[in-house]
Amino acid sequence: MVRAELGQQRMQTALQGAQSEYSKIESGEWGEFVAHPDFGDSIKLKAAAILEADASAGVDKGLSQAIEEACWAVPEVRKILQQREASKQAATSVEATQRARAAASSVRSSPTGPAGAGGPQDDSWRSHLEAAWDKASGKV
């Protein structure tokens, strides 16, 4: 009798846990697919088959993982998920391009002066020596 009550209590706890996890799924990322009238039942059946196959193999994958796999297994849902991923990648690419443009536009260069500045002003020895002296002393 105690074993029967203990077994029943375990079953109740497991059922409550499953119901809690399922309500999280319904309100989460996969909820729109699970509740969809066209392919919701198909997803639920595939998820049940995945859970059953894993349980017989001794693997406890969890309901949310089974729902995700089931969603990817339904062609219509897979197409929607692939479109969303492509959209996210495109948005990320656009953001990266905008950051690169902003970084590139903040780089400015300023001219150092007219070409040939610091060279001799004429072809005299004095001009050449003054230019060399200025260059060596760091004035140019």
C-alpha cells in the first residue's frame, strides 16, 4: 500500500513537472508552432516519438529539446526557422557594416604642410646647410 501511494505520488510530481515544462514551451520560442492549427499536432506527435525513442535508448532529452527537434523535422516549420536565421544573419551583417563605416569615418588626416617644406629655399650653400641643420635638430 505504501509503495502504491509512493508510486502515485511520484507520478503526480512527474506530471506536474511535465505540465510546467509544457506551459513554458507554449509561452516560449516554440509555442507559436506547437499551438499552430496546421502543424501543431504533427509537432506534438513527432516530439512524443522522439521522447519515446530516447526513453527506450535510456536517454532523457527533455520535452523542450524534443519539441525543438520536432519543429526542425516539420518542413514548413523548418522553412520558417531558416528564414528567421537568415534574417538575423543579415541584420548582424548590416550592424557590422555600420560599425565599420562609423569607425572609418572617425579617422581623419591633417596635412603636414606644403610639399618640400624644410628644404633649401634656394641653391646656395647657406640654404642647404640651414635646411640640414633644421632637419637634424627636429625643426622640420
